Amino acid sequence: MASESTAHTATSISQHLNEIVLNSSDVEQFLHELARVSARILSEPGDAVLCGITLLRHRKAATVASSSPEAQAMDEIQYAFGDGPCMTASRDQVTVHIKDLETHERWPKYSDTVLGHGVRSILAVPFQLDGDTRAALNLYSHRPGRFEGKVLELAEDFVSQTSLALRLAVRFAHFSETAANLKATLESRTAIDVAIGIIMAQNRCSQEEAFELLKSASSARNVKLHGVATAIVDSLGQGPTRTHFEL
């Protein structure tokens, strides 16, 4: 019966997270909800666990999510020092378990600062993601030895279950960003093409000559090509150009 209950719980978590992926407007919103779900599942009555998530993507600023303001403060302390258990777990893809910060020696200044906030034990577990993307679940407790034994196994199992949902959220974010960049590029190209057409009509010149005139104006004014093109189109008084996308 226990195995059936565990399987049912895992299925419920996966279904819930898949719904969050579909309903989240971006990966940051998904991470915040995942942090809150993680804190609820891994906490016990009267023994709350603080949860943060660090996401590192290639050429992107780190995305940080937290289950509470206190959890966010703990993560920010680590980022201020530039290293620590959670960043190590994300970067090196290893589980980092600090049973008691009072006896921990690897990050002494960081440990002293976090101890000042009453935190005694930390567990950082890496997610299983694709390519250069790295992330870790960061757990903090005010009790020493909070993440030993079955609790550590539960946390690692939870991360394994939720890694797929996080991979999907990151992939959706990548597709969304790619589509937005493509749309911006096409809109910029539309303004430039329309401006070239205007220059050709006004100066009775070829497309190549019109483009050279546009580049010369951009260089002389120290304004980007798109900016000069937009000014030329706007000078006609017919409103800004619009790129039409068929859905």
C-alpha cells in the first residue's frame, strides 16, 4: 500500500507541475510556484523548510525564485559572496548537504552570515536539465541535521520527479524568447525596407543606392539604421509601419 500511495503522490505532483508549466507566463513565474510547492511538500507541521531555486542559463542572467521572503534573503546572501552550497550544486551538478553550519568549514564567512539568521542546516540538490542549463533546489532549516536520512532521499526523489517539468518550462521559455527576437527582427527589417522604398521614390535611385544613403545617414547622425529608417517613415505622417504575422 505504501508504494501505491507514493506512486499516486508522484503522479499528482507531476500533473500539478505540468498544469503550472502550461499556466505560467514565463519561467520565473513557474520557478516561484515550484519553490512554494517544494516548501509545502518538504516541510512538516511546526518545522517549516525554506526553499529557493537557482536557474543558470547560457548567456542569461541567473533566475532566482523563493518560497518566502526569508528564503529569498538566504539565497541573496550566497550570491553576495559569489559561491556557496547552492551555486556549487547548480554548477557542478552534485548534491551538497551541510548537516550543521556551526561545524562546517568550507565556506566560513558565508556560514557565519547565514548562522546569524538562525539557519543551521542546508541541502542543495541539482535538477536534471538539458545542455548548458543548470539549476538546484536550495533548502534551509533552522534545525541542525534536518535533511539527513529519509529526508535527503525524499528531497532527491522530489527533484528527480520535478526535473521534467522544469525542462519543459525552460524549453518553452527558449521558444518564446526566440519567437520574440524573430518578431523584433522582422519588424525592424520592415521599417528599413519601407524607408529604402521611400528613398528610391524620392531620389529616383536603385535599391542598392538607397540603402547606401540610409547607411550614410545612420553613420552621420550616429543613430542605428532602424532609428533612421523609422524617422523617414514617420516623416510621411502615415503612422508607423506594422509587420503582419499570419496565425
